[in-house]
Amino acid sequence: MRQYDAMTALTESLRTDTDVQAIFLKGSFGRGEGDAYSDVDLYVMVAPEKLETFLSRRRDHLTTYRPILLEDEINIVAPQLIVVYDDFLHLDFFTVTADTLNHQDTITVLHDPEHRLQHHASSLALSAPDLSGHVFDAIWFFFQYTKTRDRGNAIWAVEMLRQGMSHFAYALAAHHEPERAALGLKDVAARQRIELDSFYDSLTRAITRQPRVGMSPVSRPNAPSSRRPLRSK
């Protein structure tokens, strides 16, 4: 599988870098759940004083697998390079220090000669403030959805419903599978252990709608379908 080919090639290159303290996986491969469609979340730990110098050459390591087709750089949880290779493998490459490595999600260690990750604790549970935020956002977006749906703005109504369901999935997961709740809608939909169709049905149930001002009932766009179940890609 190309994901394992990439992990092997990149690990072999990175472990020769004297600034690299540890190499590990997060995401689906970190949890042992990756498949042929999964992207790769590859992490490297370096010392804080070596961070900038390592960042300047991280792309050299990434090209040891295959040529890069697309790339982007962001910094949310840590400096991150998002790359798509010419075989269309998507890989997210994170550079962390011992202080910036968070404890969310399970890790699989690929290289850790000094056992720095031996006692690393991880969790996929949601904190109380995070859960409260998701519940509030779910209510807010569902409220916006009903207004937009009743106005007849079908496209924006679908967007409000999408965002509402995304936040609502965290609340459902926190209730049914709290040990995985931080993974949210993607995990809920993929595992199919929490029934979602009934929630869509109740939210998108046909109601009496008025046409928008300046439009005839015939020309007004249709409201969102009453059944639009989530499916994992």
C-alpha cells in the first residue's frame, strides 16, 4: 500500500537527520485504522532551538518518497506541510517540540531512540468546554438552517444544515462513544454506530414554505431533500 511505502521512505530519510528526536504517526494510521483511502499524518519531534533550521529542510525529506504535485503550509496545532504526491497520496507533515505536542489522538511510534514518547498519554475524549461549544454551535446553525429553509434559500440552507450536523455529531459521539468523541462527524459516519438518518428526517421534514419575495412558487428553488444521509468518502 502506498501509504506504507511513503512512511518507510520518509522514516528512513528523517532518522538520518541529527535534529530529529522522534518520528510518529497520528490520525487513522496512528490508531491502526488506516486503509487505502486514508491520508497520512506524520509527525517529527525536534528540540525547540533546532525547529527553524529543521523547517528549512523538511521538504527535502518529503521528496525522498516521490515528486510532490501540490503543497501548502499552515500553522494551527504546529508547523504543517500539506502535500499531495504524484501518485495522489495526501500526507500532512507536522513538526513539533516536546512542549507543543498535544495529547489528542493515539500515536504510533516509528523512531524514538531516546524513548521520549514512552510515557506519552493520549485521549480522544472531548473536554467539557469543547463539548459545550459544539452544543451551542449545533443549536445556532440549526436555528439558522430553519430560517433559511423557510425563506426558500436552498443552497444556503444546506450549508447551515451541514455545519449544524458537524457540531451535533460531536455531541452525539460524546454521549454514545465518549472515548472517540473528538473525531466528530467523520468518525460517526464511517463507523455507523450512531443512527443519523432520523435526525436529518426531523430537521428536513417537509413544511409549508412561502416563496421568496419577487419569485413565483414555480420558479423558487426546491428546499433540501428530506433524506440526505451522511456517507463516509
